[in-house]
Amino acid sequence: EGASDPDADRTTELQTYMHLLKGNVGPGCLSLPWAVSVLGIPLMLLTLLGLCFITTFNCWAIVRWKRRHGGGAASGRALTYADLGEMAYGPRFRSFVVFCVCATQLAVCTVFLSFIGENISSVLRNVAPGTPLDSSRAVVVATLPMVMLLSFAPNLRVLAPATAAGMALLFLGFGCLGLIIEQNWSQRAEALPSMDLSRVPIAMCAVMYSFEGINLVLPIEAAMKDPSKFYGIFVRAMATVTAIYAIFATLCIAAFGSIDNGSVTAFLMEHSDQYSAKSLVLAANFFVSFSVLVTYPLQLFPAINLVSQLRARKARRGAGGGGWVGVEHRRIPAFGEDGLPVAGGGAEQTSSLPQIIPGEEGGNTWQLTEREGFFGNRKSFEGDSPLLRAGLVLGTFVVAIVIPNVQELISLSGAFAGSSSALVIPPLIELKSLLEYNSK
């Protein structure tokens, strides 16, 4: 029955909102109290507002560009971030986008595994010392089967219950932290931290890392039943994310004073003798860690999307099928502020952007296709397979196990690939859009 209904595997407005919220609110949120300790509260709030505006503008710029080139559900195809990059600046730029998105998302997934290992092992060392799982690597190995199983969810509709569970666990963790703050409020520090100029750049990077959901926007928007409502949902989600960040970070600093650890839960574990409610600290660590665990597949989806597309395109080339061919001149109608066509409005212009033209072997770019066997007759990405997903998961697992200090790897990949996909590529695409559609 689900296979006969074209909307059976598409997400509702509430599910879209949850995916956007949970895709942004993750472990990066726990580093914000440390960032406030470096920046001070006024500069921190200004930085949050500025990054919220920039991130929202950049995300909407790529959605608008996609819609102007027929990437909606009604067109029978859904454009990826890499497709948009190739449309704007050619195949080499496409390769750059693929590298940036995959490096960023796989790095985030690796951080998630490392975070889970460190936090759950610290809880177990306090609750049941001497157990086999008192090592972070042992915890990562133990959680691998669950991560692998969740990562086989064929699409975001199937993954929605896990995302909802992740949100519930995250807010339970926030609730525990709120109770800790309430119990220690009478002993709060009198002096709030001031700005430390020498560490401002690295604190800014921590704040930027917390907005970690830009690469999820296209897959989430493409999975909607009614993508025309995406803009309002997206704005509300980003406003909610920014409010959560600001309230959470400010309250932690007001209650605990200067925080010298990149994770507030780790800070409370290290200073548990100074604060009451140690059991709540352990519970907060536990809830947040499992929230990250069930969110892992959501962060993996953009990489699955692009890698499966590369696989499908390679198979089509080998079979002599269609794909990206030359340049197509076509008439493009006027568009409204939301990127949707204005019926009967505005003058038409001529575009010479490269278009995806279907070939005999299915030359469309990424699309949802029916799957048999393990995927249970549900829709997933073209070129996708359980083996491909298992390979991506095992890659992040091996890096998390082998590299002692995974944060150095993440800082390197985040500084180049993450900043490029979030802050450089979208403005370049928007510039191309302005040149194409505002030229006379």
C-alpha cells in the first residue's frame, strides 16, 4: 500500500520541523557555555543572532536556486547540493561541493561516535566502575550495531520516530541540566566572565560548529509532502534553535560561572564535588549521549545522498545512459520571494545553464526509487544500498577508534570543508542566481 501512494514516504510538516530542529541541536550545543566564557554574554548573543541570520539566508539561497531549476517533487527529480554547484559553476565545482559536504557530515558523524564513547564511559565509570565498558572505545564498539541498524532507514519518513526520540532524550538532558542549575542557583558566581581576546577566534568556531544542519536542508526539503510550506517551517525551526542556544548557554554561565571545558556535561562531571545533584549530572550525560546516538543517521543522510548519486551516475555512464549533457536554452518564468514560480507574472528570461536531461537509462539526477529485500519495498536514494551505508558507517567508526584525539581531525575538516559548505558555497550560488535572473 505504501508503494502505491506517492506521498507514503514523504514527511509531514511536524516531522520536517523535528528533523530541522534535531539536525541543528546536537553535541555542539554543549560547547556554547565554554564559548560564552570566552566571548562574554553580550558578544555571544550578537554572534548567535548574526550566525542565525547568515545560516538562514544561505540555506534559503540554495533552496531558492534549486526551485528555480525545476528540482521540486512535481518534476520527478530532486536536485542535490552537488547538482546545484554543477549547474552554477560546472563539474569541477561539483567535485568541490561533494568533497565539502561529505567531509563535513562524515566528520560530524565521527565526532558523534567519539562523544558517545567518552560520555557513556564516564557515566559507567561512576555508576559501575570496573565494567568492560569503562573505556570509550569499548562503548563505541558496543553501540556500533545500533548505529548500523538505524543508518539503514531508507528515508527520512522512516527515520522520523528516531528523530522524535532523539528530541525527547535531548530535552530530558536539558531538563536535568535545568534542575542542576536550580539546585545550585543560590551558590552561583557573582562575577560573569568577560571577553578573552586571545581565544575569540576559536570560540567563534565553536559557535559556528553548533549550527551544523545546513547540509541537511536539501534532503529534508525534498522529502516533504508539501515543499511550498518549507520556508515558514524552516524560519520557525532556526528561530527555535537560536533561542535554545541563547537560553541554555546564558543560564549555564550564570549558574556555574566560567566554564573551562568544551562540554558543559563533562565540566560538571569533572567538578561534581563542587556542585550538588551528581546523579542529575550522570542522567544528563546519559540522555544527551543517547540523543546523539539516534541522531547519527540523520547527519549521515547528506553523505549517503551524494555517494549514492555518484554510484548511480557512474553506472549510467557505463551503460551509455543519459546524464549531464551540454547546455539547454529554455524560457524561465518570473519567481516570487519564496523561489516558487509566479503564475502568469513577470517577464520571461533565457537561461543557458546546464540542465539534466533524462536518457534512456534513467538519466535523471537523484530520485527516490523502490527498493526490494532489506529496504522492505520502501523508497530510498537511487544508487543506494545497505553495503554502501555500512561502508560509510564503518569508515567513521574506524576513525573514531584509531585516532586518539579525534577533535584535531574535526577541527581541520570543519575549518575547511564545514566553513566552505556553510559560508562560502551558498553565497557563490546566490551570486550566480542574481547574475542570471537580474541581467537585462
